[in-house]
Amino acid sequence: MMQRNIFFLTSSNTDTIVSLTQHPRKTVPGVQKQERQRMSTGLERDIVLPNARGVLAGTLTLPPAVPVRAGVVLLSGSGARTRDYTISGFPMFRLLAYGLAAEGIASIRCDDRGTGSSEGSMHASTLGDFADDALTMRDFLRREIAPEGGTVGFIGHSEGAAVAALAALKALDAPFVVMLAGPCIPAAANILAQTERIARANGFTEERVARERDLVDRVLRVISSSLPTDTLRRDFRRKAALDAAGEWEDARRALSDTDRLGDVVFRQWMKDLDTPWFRSLLAFRPDEVLPLIRGSLLALFGGRDLHVPLEINLPALKQLRPDAWTHVFPEANHFFQEAHIGTPAEVPSLPKRFVEGFLPCIASWVKARTA
């Protein structure tokens, strides 16, 4: 017995009801039981693609039967990620690829530069470089499914949604883009909002929330400027001492130990942030990119997403792209899992599956765009 779900997707100031058919028991095995490691159909193969810094290694996933309705390039979020985009044991992109394959949609996903079997360096690259990689993946997938008449678009999560938008802008002819928890305001604003919300959700006092935000704000300003990052070292030491002073009885020992702690945290942060990658993220302007994308746009958000907050990103998107299709999953976190709070600390304890309706929502919309 098929189960039918109805979702309201908003576009052009009208509510359109899209009927989405879900097959909870008769699907590709990797979707029926999402925790399984591989599809039993065997319609997957490893691939190696040349790019500007060597090779991209990834996986091509094809539907179990023709016709192939469409193809998608899957683009992961921040950090050095392998092709399955596994978050605390939750293989987000492998499950997404299997769910789309069950609906006749092919996909390609790759290890990030310098990660897994891909060559190059993620930190030494920019969002523009990642967009070029996305176009390389798109061209390969086009060649694979062209005999079946399928068209290829982009699906990106978080930072990957920004990369998807840049790739679509470069391509000019991309038929569609799907943004999953994608940033619709500048990265600095999202990062500051994220810092405050996660700190409060973790139970920090308002004084400590302010300290967290102030440090992040200072870091973002320095990274965005020409100032040497070493000027931030004392900021990390000061915050470490203030955080510890309320927890340790021996204040003198706290000051001594927190100097070292501050230095360690400073080095860890700068390893990631004092890089071409992060500077390009800060430079990304959704207001200059999203309005120029020619293809259709679907944006999905989680109501409990503390990383890309719904309440500031969705209104911005509606201003930039009034024609965009949008949907909110009220109980979903940043990774579209059903969550209670939405903090990163909660993720390992959550079921390793998407919130109900997530997969059919994407599949139905993509198929409607490529019919």
C-alpha cells in the first residue's frame, strides 16, 4: 500500500500543492533501511575525474531501471568531507543518492579536494574552485545519462549550496538548483547568528554568549582584513581565562593553564580560517549570485537548524528570489534529521535517517522540473 504525502511548496506568492508519492516498503534496499552500507542493485561505480589540481575521486549512482529522469551533482558543506558526507555516523549523501536513484534520478558525489582519494587541498582552494569541480562532475554525469535524455542540476548542502549556486551561475544552462540549508545572507552574519544560537542552546549564560559572539566577530573582522592573524592570540587567551575563572577555584592556575589553552585553540582555528577557502566563503554574496541564476530554485530549511537559521535566511531568499520554491521541515536540524534542539552535540544520538518527507520532496520537485 503506497503512502501519499502532501507538501506545500511556495512559489511566486502562490501555494501550489504537489502530491508526492512515497514507497516505504518497495524501494532500493539502501532507502528501505537507511543504515545499510550498499545498494544490493550494484548500480554504483567508483569514478576518477581530472581537475585543475589532479583528480577528483567519487561515486556514480544510477537508478535501477531506465529511463533516467534526471541527474544531480551532490555538493557537501564546510570541512574536508568524503563523498558520502558522513556526519556522526549519518551518511547523508549516500542515503540521498540511494533515495534519488529509487525515483529514477542519477547522481554523482566526490571526495573533497585533498580528502579521501581526491587530490589537491581543500583549504588552499576557493568556492570558485569548488564550483569548477562541480562543473567537471556535471559534464561527466551529462555524458553518462545523455542517451536516456536526462538533464543535470545541482544539489548542495550548507556551504555546498553556495557552491551549487556559483556553479549554476557559471554554467548558465543549469536547469535547476536545490539548496539544502543554504546560506541566503553573507557568511559572517550566519556565523554570528549560529554562534549565539548554539551557545544559548548549550545553556551558556548571556555573559558567556556575548563572549563567544565577540570573539567570533573579532576573528571574522581580522580574517576579512589585511591585519595579521597573530593579533588574535591575546583574544583567545583572554576568553579562555574568563571562561575558566567561573569554573576553577584556583584562579592563578586557571590563568596559567588557559594561556596555553588559548594558544592551542587559536592555532586550531587559524589552521581552518586563515586560508583561501574561508576567505572565499566570507566573500560569497548571495545577493549578487542567487538573483542571476537562470534555472529553477528549490530551497529547503530545517525549523531547528541552528547553523543556517530559518528566521533570517528564508526572508532574505524571498527578497532575492521571489520565484524560488521553498519548504520548511519544522522538526529538522541542519542535516535534516528529526531533532529535539538542533545542537551539534545532539547529532550523534539521533537516528541515522532523514526527517519524514525529505527525500520525496526533493525527488518530486526535480522530476517536475525535468519532465
